Amino acid sequence: MERLPGFRDFYPEPLPHQDVGSADARSYLFDKWRGTARGYGFREYDGPPLELLELYTLKSGDEIVGQLYNFVDKGDRAVALRPEMTPSLARMVAAHERNYKKPLKWFSIPQLFRYERQQKGRLREHFQFNADLFGETDPAADAELIALLIDTLRAFGLTSEDFVVRLSSRNAWQEFFSKRCSDPARAYEFYQIIDKLERDEPEASRTKLSALGFSRDEVTHFIGAGEPTAELQAIVNNLAARGLADFVKVDYGIIRGLAYYTGPVFEAFDRRGEFRALAGGGRYDQLVNLISGGRFDAATNRVRGGKVDLPALGFGLGDVVLLELLKSRGLLPGFQPRIDAWCLIEDETWRGESLRLIQKMREAGAVVDYSLVPAKSDKQFKRALELQARHTLKVERDSAGAGVVRCKNLATRQEQVVAGMDAVRALLLG
């Protein structure tokens, strides 16, 4: 039986086939993501993979349903597998934000699902590093989040020659739109055109813009000028003070397609242009208000009336494109199995003592393995080599009849006979 298209099986290294995922590489990404986020003071959270369908249609409209894995459950509820984490997070924060001091700095590593056409860098499921910050309107919060994204990518060995964060502003685009179009209800349609500007044929985007009363030339001129707003300049200055100026660029070609973005937005791209966007995010100051019962007022382009009104911003960094980039740059480490010691049990009368030794070494933090059943010495030693064990251990009796441990370093071939757990621990972990 085969797996579903667009989904992955994750095997331990070495991989049996190139068409499967690496569980070791996935763990490597997760460890780096968690380590960097915690270094910035972010706390981990999680939510359910299944949500009410309304959570996603509330802001994105019914057209998003075609991109979802959705169904009616046995309780006659319209539900969907989560395609993104932000709506779930906004729901969670709206429910219990009073229990936490602000600002909230939270992260998660969810598995997300979208029923869409597979292509390079995009599957029907993926894991994503999400980091979000609630309760702060100052641009310093935007800079903090972008710095986290930059340092997360740097943690894998990527440099300013490998990637750039392109920074833009929905506020700047909103001002541009309002001066030329009197119908605020068409703003989202305009943003969708801008979001696809680099991917669509020029004539196609020209036609779409013309239908809204815009010329493609004035749009491209606005993007090309790239004059940062005061808000964007504050973010750039903040990042420059950290020594991260080389990683960021003001670029109004970025607008982000999701409707809930309200302020600064950004995407990270590899410098060589070989892959789709690595990460994306921005400010969504009205989503919590909307999720908590607010309603969108098209006349003012604002959400009003919700129980909780909390500014927020965040980003998502997916595993699929990141893994492709790291492979192309030769930055993925080897994931061959490796253990501290293999315990040889050549005499079954010593199995009890050997198991005692193995248990104590594992409790001390060493990675130790052994043959579960009686086996010939050469077969056991071969297995130790296959697992790239650093040492072999063997419980035996010395000339005086006392139990000792023979410890062999497989790299140097040096052997030592030691008595006592402290001596063995020192050899393995010292």
C-alpha cells in the first residue's frame, strides 16, 4: 500500500530511497528552531491539527476551502486540517490572554496541510517553525521578530550571501491604493495582484490592474523607488544596530497574500533565486479582534467589536524549502548512527552483570547498545562497527577473580581494564 501523494514518510539515516524524508534531518531542524527561539525568550505552545472550518473562512472567505482538507465530522461539524497556525493561535490568545503578561513571545512547530498542486518546494503537508509576538505596537517588536528569523537561518550556517529578508509595508500599499481607488472593498483584490506580480505575465497583471483603475507602470515605479516609511526605517535601524543590516532590504514587491496582514510584512529569499520564499510573515493587528467576535468594516478597513483587541505579528518558516536550500549549500551534517559504546556479551554467564553496566551507563547519559540475544563474538563486533561505536565494553573477571570491565577505544585500538562505574564513565564521557 502506497502513501498519499504529497505526503512523506520519515526514515532514520541512511535513507533506503531518495523519495523519503529523513527523520534525522527533521530532528536537526526542530532542535535548531527550538534553540534559537528559546534564546530570544520565546515559549513553546501547540494547538489541535483539526479546527472548525469557519476559523479559516472567517477572514479568507469560502474560496480557501478548495485548498483545504475539510469534511463534516460525526458530530455534524464542518472541520478542516489546519493549513496554517496563526488562526489557531489567535483563537487561543483571544481565549486566555488575560492569564499572561504582555508581550507574549510564543513559538510552535506544527504540521500543516493544504490540498493543492505539488511543485518544487511545496507538498501537501509540511512542518513549519512559527514565531509570534502579541501585545506590542512599536516597530521594535517587528525588528525583534525579523532578527529571530535571521538568526534562525544563520544557525544552520547560512550567511548574508545566502539569503535576504525583503521588507515591505501593507500600510504603505494601503495609502497607495486609497489615493487611486475609492472602493476599499477591492483592496484585498488589489493586494492579490501585487502578491503575484513577479509570477504573473506582465500583460496579465497589467489587465488586472487596469480593471481596478491602476497602471502597471505606476505600480512598478512605486516598487522601484523603495522609499522606506518611518515605520520601516525604524525597523531597519534597529536591525542595523544589531549588526544585521546586510540581511534585510526594503522591497515593496513583497505584500503577502493573506488578508489579515495590516502593517510591515516580510519574506526571506535565497540570494541566488533558486527556490521559492523560505519564510514569510508580518503584522496582523486585527486578527485577534476578528476571531473574538469582531466584524470587518469595509468603509474604514478596520475590524471592530471583538472581545479582545491585541496587536500581533509573526512569521512561518517551512521545512521543505529550507531542507532543499541546506542540501544545495552542503550545510546538512551527516546523520550516520553513532553510539558511545557497544557492550560485548561473549559469555552468557555475564549477561546479568552486563545489563547492570548498560543500565548504569545509560542513566549516566551514555548511548549504549548490545545484542539482545546470544550471538557470536564476531557478529557482535561487526554490529558495533556498523553503529560506529566509539568503544566496546566487556565485563570479565581479572586474575584475582574480581569483576572488571575491558574498555576498547575503536579509533585508537587502545584497551583499558577498569574496575568501578566511575572509571568506565570517565572513559566514555570524560
